[in-house]
Amino acid sequence: MLKAIRRCFDFARSVLLSGRGSGYPSTDYPPTPYWMVKEAAFNDLKPGASTRDDVLRELGVPLLKSRFPRQGEEVWEYRYLQGTATFMLAYVYFDLDGTYKYSSHMLDPAAYGGG
């Protein structure tokens, strides 16, 4: 019994130390913290002209990347602060070629008791 518990502990420790199972998107590094994503950076993005690389440079690594082939879109999710105390979510939309289309913004439900 003790050996089984020890093996489970060793496995969990190896997973945590390797970075797998950390809840981050499928990148080799964590997403950009919300306090480092600047609201003004969204204004620098130009529909039809900006690319994924431009968004990474302006906003950093997203929390989540979702691909919707039927709609012909890829969506990246960011959290950021509006002003100094309002937690926001932003969804940045690309076509499947990686060209920026638009972004949508809303209050972050996780910060304000929403589901």
C-alpha cells in the first residue's frame, strides 16, 4: 500500500516539475499575465492588415487558442485590466490564414461571480 502511494506521489511530482498538466495552452511557456496586457495595445491592431505575429508582439501569449474550421476562424482569449481595477476578457478573431479580423471585449465573469 505504501509503495503504491509513493509511486503516485512520484508520478505527480514528475508531472508538476515537467510542466505538463499545468493548465496552460499548448505552448512551451505560460500565457502573458493579465496585468501585463495593456488595453491600448488592442487599438494598434488593424483588421485585414495585422497578423498573429503582430498580436503576439502587442498582447503577448493568449490564455487560450481555439480553432473553428467551419466558421473559418481562430480565436485567442486574453484577460486584462481596464483602467486599474476592472477585469476584462478579450477575444481576438483571425481568419484561418492568420489575418486579424476584430476583437470583442466583455467583463470577466470569473472576477465578478459569473459562470
